[in-house]
Amino acid sequence: MDESNAILLLSCPDRKGLVARLSNFIFQNNGNIVAADQYTSKRGEYFFMRMEWELNGFALSREEIPVVFAPLARQYDMKWTLHFTDYRPRMVIFVSRHLHCLHDLILRRHMGELNADIEAVISNHTDAKDLVEQFGIQFFHFPVTAENKRRQEERQLALLREMKVDLVVLARYMQIFTGDFIEHYVNRMINIHHSFLPAFSGSNPYQQAYDRGVKIIGATAHYTTEQLDDGPIISQDVVKISHRDTMTDIQTKSKDLERIVLARALRLHLEHKIIVYGAKTVVFE
């Protein structure tokens, strides 16, 4: 008895009967839909859907599902991916010297809140080494300079390939990856930015916010692209501040927010609730 579920994520030009055809595909193969969510973009008339059904009793094997579904997908010009809830993605976390998000993700994984395995932590500094090894996770130190950056990226990529990594998380990693690196993990590399993008993007957003006397500060989790801090946004949130808050207060509140936003984005990705569409995302929360 297979207690797992299958999840289908798809997008295509909107047409009449799409939901019926998709539901009928599951019904005809003796499937039971347990969750379905859809959205139609009024601009461009594009259709998005997330559908989850039980594998127990389903007439098709996991290997047969994409083969049998492919003709229907071609008929409607669908872009689609198929996932299974019992698969645990292999994840690597990159971090520099700000360790608050790393702490949070390791603890969440330790408590069973994240359906992924942390294969390793990679850093350009050694600050996180003791923490990481305390939890039995491999730690790799790749010091980066302007002269060795390209070579270090090649070594990091080789390591990720060797580990068969599915997902890369940048938990305040203060290095900019080249396009050559990013193209290996398109829509599979999540970054947390300590600002509510696009406002106050770039370096030192705390000081920018403080100098402007803002009343809220934010954090943004997004997929990494070659354009700095410009990838498709997954999750954002804000917290109130006032004239009484010092720079230290702002940093503390921001760190709390970064933990929450990054964990939320990671969970959405692991639960296959995100469809990237151009520079945007459709998130089925």
C-alpha cells in the first residue's frame, strides 16, 4: 500500500474545460484528489494549477504517470512537473558570518519541520563550523577572493554534483554567484534578502532604512538569478519600527523576520506550492 501522494504543477494558456480534463485524468485512473488549487491570470489569460492525489489505489505506477499524461499536456501546451510527497530533497546551505538563519533551519530540520535532508553547509568563513558539526552535518570551507572565485565555484559545483543536491539555500551568504553557477540551479536556489525588495536593495539596508526614518522594515525570500536581488519573489513580510528603535533594535527585528520568511519560502518550495512565471511566482498557500 502506497501512502504517498502525487503532486502535479502545471501552467498553460487558459482554455475551457481544463479543470474537467485534468480531474477526469485522475478519475479515469481510479485516483482520489485530496487537494486542488488553480489561478487564471487575467492579463495574458494563463492558467496555473496545483493538484494532489493519493497513490494508494491509483491505476498508474509512478513511472507510468508522466508517460500517460504527456499526450494531454501536449494537447494543451502545458509546462508541468510531477512530484511525490515521500521524496526527501537533498539540500545544501551556503552561509557566511551571519548565522541566525542557519541556526533556524538546522533546528527546524532537527525537529522534523522541513521535509528535506541537509547534506552539507558551505561557507567562505569558518564561523559556522562548530555549530554545523554539532548536528552531524558536513561542513566545507571555501575561502573566496577575487582571484580564486571562479575556481572555488567550480569546486563547489563539483561537490554539489557529487552529493546529488536538489536545492541550494543561501542563508545570508555574502558572495555573488556567477551566471554559470546559477544556471545549474534555476528555480532551485533560494536567497534571503534583509530588505523588502525592491526598496533598499543592495548593501547595508539597515543603515538606509535608519537614515530614512522608515516605519516598517521587511525581508524577502526569492529565487536567485544572475540579476542581483531581482529573482522571482517567493515570500515577504514586514515588522513595525519606530523612532525609538536603535540600529541594534532594527537589526534584531530584521533577523527575526529573516528567519521566518526564509523558512516559509523553503517550506513552500518543498511542498511544491510555487510555479515560476516569467519574473513572478504563483504561490498556492
